[in-house]
Amino acid sequence: MAREVAGIVRAMQILEALAVCPDGTSVRDLSRAIGCGKGTISKMLSTLERRHYVRQDAGSGRFVLTWRLLALAFGHADQAGMPRVFLPVLQELADETDELVQLAVVDGDQVLFVAKAEGRGQTIRLLPLVGLWAPLHATAAGKLWLSTLPAKALARVLGRPLPAVAPKTITSMSDLRKELERIRAAGYAIADEELAEGGRAVAAPIPREGAMVGAVALSGPAYRLSLDRLHALAPRLLEAGARLASIWPPHVNAKDFTS
């Protein structure tokens, strides 16, 4: 494994420390937090300031991040396209589990599958749903989003009969409400042959500013993904959802993934 470059590591630690200090921080506090001498911190801050990544407040003398990092991130997202921004997180999970992993984004009253990554070792897998709107009551991602809605909004979104799309699709509103209660308690959702016979999935939310903006879902054949395995995988999906939330730009909707 290649050795880390100490100077780059220190610079990244400075940027990460400043990212959680919106009012800025001092050289002394950065030195304590990072465990590096004040002289070294000062030199690095001077370089970052000349490159316009940080600035020093004239009044307090504290250092704060500029918008340059955000501009770089948004510029990358604009050039690469939104699905590619999130693909490394999806691919890591797909490689780890050797299953199909998909990203779903909330758009109005619907959930759209917008990106996917697949493990490389399985010859039998479920078909991806990228580009398709999720049947809300029949997919793990859809049920997960429904579980976040207040009663009136849920009644409005599902103000029509629930069609059966597979043998185990939930078609009773009372049964669906019970399922949503279980999802709220667990923090993740499972679909057990509800969208397709012989298929199962687990989904975790991508939370941002108190709302679910999307979901990360893992799916595969039921013979390979037992319910116990899905529950065991849930913490890993919750972790992936949190990582996606940390890089999720504001004001993103389905058009950012399809245009």
C-alpha cells in the first residue's frame, strides 16, 4: 500500500476541521485538534489562503472556508452528471455484497430509480429499475418514503386502490399502515417478493435537513437473500445512505439525473 503524503494529509485535516466550524477557528485550536505545531498550521493556512480555499477574518483573526471547495464540487457534478457523483458509494456496496445496488431519488410524490451498480460475481440477478418510477407500495424504497409522510399526505399520495404487481404485494391500506409503522421503527424497509416473484430488497434513506431526499436499495433473488440476511445488511445500507447524504447537493431533483 502506498504511503500517505503527510503534507496533503495535514491540509485535508485542516479543511475537514474548518468544515465543521462555520464561524471559523484559530491557529491554536486547529493545532490542538489536529495535533500539529502552530508553525506548520500557519504555513499551510497561508498556502490555502493564497489558493483561495480559506480566508482570515480581519476582525477576529479566525480562519474560515471559502466557497471554492463548493464551487469545485458543483462544477464536478455538473460536468460528470449526478449519477456518476454517487456511483463510487453504490459500487463499493455492490462489490462488497455482490448484489444489485440502486439509487432512488424522491421527486414530488414519486420515487425514481436513477443509478445502479452491480456486483461482478453473480450470474443470476434482478433487472435494474433505472429510469423507472417505483410502485410506492411495492418497493422497499417506495415504502421507505411513504413511511416518512404524515397521515394526510399519505392518504393523498395513495388515494386510490393498491394494485397487486406480485403475489406478495401489499394491497390493503390497513396492512400497509402497519408495515409503515414497522419501517419507521426500524429505520429501513424490506420488500419480500412484493414487486416481483422471487425477488427481495432492502432500502435505507438518504436524509438531508430532516427529510428523505432519496434511498439506496439492494436487491437480489430470494433464494440468495434471506430475510435474515437483508436485516443483517441494513446497517451497511444505512451507512451508505449517510455517506450519500454527506455529498448530496441542495435542491436536487429527478431532472438532475435524467437531463
